[in-house]
Amino acid sequence: MIQPDHATHTSRTVHRDDRAQYLVVADETSLTQLRSELALLPLCARGRVFIEVAAPEDEFVLDVPLRMTVTWLPRSTRTGRPGTATRCAPGEAVRRAVTAWTAEMLCDGPGSTTAILTGDYRAVAGIYEHLVEDVAMPVSSIATPSMFRLSGPR
């Protein structure tokens, strides 16, 4: 059995986890593409899948690698921007979720994280901008639909 080398890691040193992780984002308009993208991930893939849908009734069991966590984000159970008393707009719940996840999981930088963004242009563009500008994720680590022309070739 291969054990990770923790000899240089002590309570006073920072432990860097260099394993690749995935951030996968989708909405109800891209479920077919989402299934295809998830099928292409390695079985040992780890990370998070955020899926925004209109209502909880739209949720279903999704086949993902064992180390991937799926979070469904039904808009009907959420509010819009704080203090506005508006409904959650398409793309808003998934943008909030990705922003919170990156603040927690990528606080030391993006490392070897790969983002796969599918769905409505407004959500994908907003998340793409956040990943590139706020998180400093390399454009080469972000996959978006080619028709959106947000990143280089995949």
C-alpha cells in the first residue's frame, strides 16, 4: 500500500493537497451535457457538482464518481439578492454557491482545480469571471461551451 509522505508536514507547517479536484456547474438547460461531462471524469475524481434547477421536483439521482459531492440548488426555495424581497433569478443560486465554495476550498489559490461550466450564458459568464478575476484560476483550467467564446480551445 502506498502511503503519502507526511514526514515534512508538522503542526507548524502548511499541508498542501496537490491532488486534482473538479468544480462542475450546470442548470436545467444543460443536463444532457452535464451527464456527458461527468461520464468523462476519472473514477477517482473528487470535487463538487452544483446544479441549479427551477424546483425541488426537478432533482434526480445522478451518477457521479464516489468522491464528488452533488448539490442541487432549486430556485423556488431561495430568494434573490439580500434585502430585495425578489425571487431567485436564473443563475443566481449557482453563482452564490460557487462563490462560497471557492472562498472555502480555494482560499490558498486554485491549485490543480479544473472547472467545467455548462448552462445558461449569464450564469456561466458570471462564474467564469469570478474564477478568472477573483480566484486567479488559469483560463486553461476552465471549460465552457465553445459557443460562449469565453475561453480558449478545450
